[in-house]
Amino acid sequence: NRSVRWRTRSALNGVDVDTTHEHHDTSSTSSESINKQSTTTLKSGREKRRKFIGLAKAVDRGQWQNTYSPGGEDGVSFEAKSGLPRQVVEGRGEHFCVLGIESSCDDTGAAVLRSDGLILGESLASQHAIHEQFGGVVPGLAKTAHEQNIQTVISTALQNANMTMEDVDAVGVTVGPGLEICLRVGCNWGRELAMEYGKPFVGIHHLEAHILMARIPSEKYDSSEPKFTPSGTAQSAPRAMEFPFLALLVSGGHCQILKCLGIGQYSIVGGTLDDSLGEAFDKTARLLGLPVGGGGGPAIEQLAKDGDPKSVKLPIPLQKRKDCDFSYAGLKTAVRLATEKICVERGVESAEELPHQDKANVAASFQHIAFRHVEIRLGRAMERVEKEDGISTLAVVGGVAANKELRSRLNALCSDRAEPWKMMVPPPRLCTDQGAMSAWAAVERLMVGSSDVADGQEVFARYPFSLSTEASS
């Protein structure tokens, strides 16, 4: 065995912290055993893929080794594995503060948030300029940028809150799902800070963090206070919405409809079979030659304002399937074929050369059909949970939830029902990835008595909600 050591520098006092990971030498393994193992793994992989063809991705059906279930098999047996803030233990209702860290993809975020939802200080380092020339996120470049920015981002968030790590009561950091090498940067910093300062630690599930942002009290989004004030009652802060509720999660990497029953308790009603909604937006933007450094969604949304949503005929996906799943791969192909046809008609070689109006018409038509697909699948899910569970509230979360057209159409979907639904959507800047979502998710976990062990905390590229919590619904 050989030990590989690397040093992580504290954000505040300059103390070097050593973290040791063991790597086992497998050079003595025979080539014959490796070949047998590779053949077995390949066969097993093919069998698994056949088994799940036509089913929504990122759903635990017993095939995943690592799943998210902080409440155990029954969903409610929470453990404070690294302790809880004093304010929670003593139960006197005082506020506590959490440092949240987010590095799951291409932006480095940190925020200090009070337990009533007040954001005391935050900082975000964008990587849009880095990745724009490549038309998408390059994981290696994203990791390097996280490493370069994270110390400054954390320090700035604390400074903006007029606090130090001694004032913070807990640390929450995203541990999955996401890009593993990016997640590891934030996780390493979060767990080292938690251990160095003796703070409770919470490993945050990225999708749960998006969902729970719909519950943060709306009047607490921005701080008007110059510094941390410990007065007040944490437990009395009302949530913007209570469990149970239905959530539509639409982002660059995920597209799901979930029945939300409690912290760590989520039942997936529908999911994508292939591409996510955000991914379809990104690919359509690249097809049209739009700048995608800030995401294809905003670029398509802006261009679509100048177009006719019915000018380009596109098919609505999965019309024959009466479930709540999504599919955007076919629509993506249809957009490409329609665009190629327009290019032939205009006598140009690529979509980038098309006139502005043609591009706008394609963007508007794509956006219209993509959202119509959402309306149909979500409407079916709403009918089901309203009838079976009496649910009549909807949370729309994730990066695509910032789209004004989607918000407007889903608001109409809720208000036009025989019994109108209540819809909650975080402000646009809190729909995308940032540190406040990790901090707020940690608050929610801590309030139910749940925390994790910082030492040895791993990260997970794939991290589905546990089958056991889904089954309990």
C-alpha cells in the first residue's frame, strides 16, 4: 500500500490540514483475473441496461449502491451523527447559523444563512466565461476553477455576514449528485472546516436542496441587517409551504416530478427517459449558434421572445404513453431536422447563418413544445396526487424554473383547475446553483435532528433518493 497525501488550507487562519487517503496496490493481480472480471462486469452492465430500457433515469429500483435516506428505512429515524447546534439541543428557540457550500457543477457558491431563512452573506464565482467556448461544462476546467475560487468564496460569504467560523453553528456542503471531481473540492473544504472548528456537519443532497428552497420563508430572501443578530425564534419561522406537496424539478441535469412527504422522503412520480429539459435547451441553443456560457436556457428564452411559437411544426413527445415520464431526445432531433430544412430553404450551410427571425421562430417553437410536454405530464401527476393524497400545492424548482414563460404557464395550469392549486417558485437567482441552497437544506436537516459524520464523507456522482423512502409513500 502507498499513502497519497494532499494539503487543504483553512479559509480563515492559515492552518494547514492534512488529509490522508489510502490507495491499494493491485499491480500483482493477474491479467487472467482482470479479463474475467471485465467480461463479467460488461455482461452485468448490458443486463442492467436492458432491464431498465424505457424507464425513467436516476430512479432507485434497487440497482444503486449509494442512495440517499437520512431518515433510515422508515424515513423518520434521523440521527445527529456529528451533533446539533446548541440552539436546537436546548430547544429554547434561538436562531442558529449555517455555512453552506456548493460546488456540484460549474459555479462555486457559499452562503451564511440563519435558521429562519435569512441570508446573512453569500458569494458566488461563476465559470460561464471559462466554458462558453466549449459549448458546455468541461469537468477538468471546472474542478480547477473551484480549487482556485473556493477559499475566496467562503471567506467573502463570511465577511459579507460580518461573521467568522467561530460564529457559525454548522456546516452544510453538497455531496451529490453532480460532477464527482467538482463535488470533492467543496466537500473537502466543508468537512475540514467542520472538523477544525468542531461544528455539526451535514452532507447535502443537491436535488433535495433545490426542492427545499421552495420552503424558505419568502420575506427572508435578502438580508437588510448589517450583522448577525442571535435574537428571535428559529422554530417559529413559518415555511413557505408545508409537506406534503408535489415538486417539478427541472434543471440542466435533472427532470423529475416528485411527491414530497418530508425531509429525505421523496417518491418519484415521473422522470426523464433520456435528456433533461435543461439539457434540451442547451443543445438547441448550441444548434442555433447562441452563446451558452450563461446556460442555453436564458439564451433560448430571450431569443424566443422575437419568434412565433407555432411557426415550426414539432411533435409533442410521448403522446401515446399515459404516465408522467419525460423524453426530450426525440424533440431535440426534430428541432435539428426542422432547422436543417430551413437552412436548405434559405440556401445556407448552418443554422448559425440563418436570419434572426428564423432562429427566433425555431427557439419559440421549441420552447413552446418543450413546455407543452411539461404541462401534459405535470397535469397528469397533479390529478393523481390530488385524488390519491389530497395534495394541492406545487413547487417548481431547479435552474429552468427561472424561465418566466414556464412560470407563467404553470401558474395558469394551477389556477385554471376546478380547485386551484397553490404554486411556489423561488426567486430566479435562487433557482440556480448557489450556496444558500446548501445552507437552507442543512437547516432543514438539523431541525429534524439529522447530521452526518464529516470525517470520511464521500461524494457521489449519482445519488438517487432511496427506494425504501419511495416505498413508504
